[in-house]
Amino acid sequence: MSRHQLLQAALIAFGIVFCLVYPLAMVWPSGWAWHEGPPAASHYFMMIVGIYATLGVFLIRAARAPATHAALIEFTIWSSLVHAVIMAVQSWTDPMRMGHLAGDVPALLLVAVVLGVLHYGDRSSDTVIA
């Protein structure tokens, strides 16, 4: 598989996961939700669900032609990294939030690393312009 094809697959996979933040919080609340109670009990969490579901749909769409969606991919990389760092610091300061260090924190770091390597990797060897 070429780097381009791997990037396309990663965009689709991460897009699907971003669309599934709500069910992930239902299955594993200590790793994905930052409030007590069901996912819909927090207006803030539902806003995050909406933002990530929207980003997920656009990542899936970007998989068709990643080169034309570089800004979206770069936003996803850097915002995932920043989000993960902030959540990691918050997890360390509240023992009740340590589950996030095994849930959404590494998930966001994985998104940043995988998309970063595939997007910023040696483009000269297999750049595809759609």
C-alpha cells in the first residue's frame, strides 16, 4: 500500500471513530466522558460529540482526495495533539480522571502521530495529486 492509500484508510478509520464518540462514552465512560452520568447529561459533552462527528464526516470526505484537504488534515493533527496534551495534564491533576490516560488521550495522540507521519512524510516519493 502506498502512503497515499494508507492516509486515505487512516482518514476513513479516524473519521468513523470520531463519529462514534457518543457510543464510546456509553461503553467506557471513564475513558471518554469527563462528567458523571450518561453522555447526554452534559451539554458540554454533547457539544464535543457534535464537533467530533462533524470533523469525522469531513475526514471521511477528505479521504477521496487528501492532497486537496491538507488544511483539514493539518488541523486534525495539531488540534488532536493540543487536545491530548491538555487532557493529559487535567487527568494528572484529578485522580478521578486517570482513566483518560488509557482512553481518549492516547487515542488523540494516535490520530496525531498516524496522520502526521502519513501527511508530512516524504511526499516526494509518492505524492498523488487528485
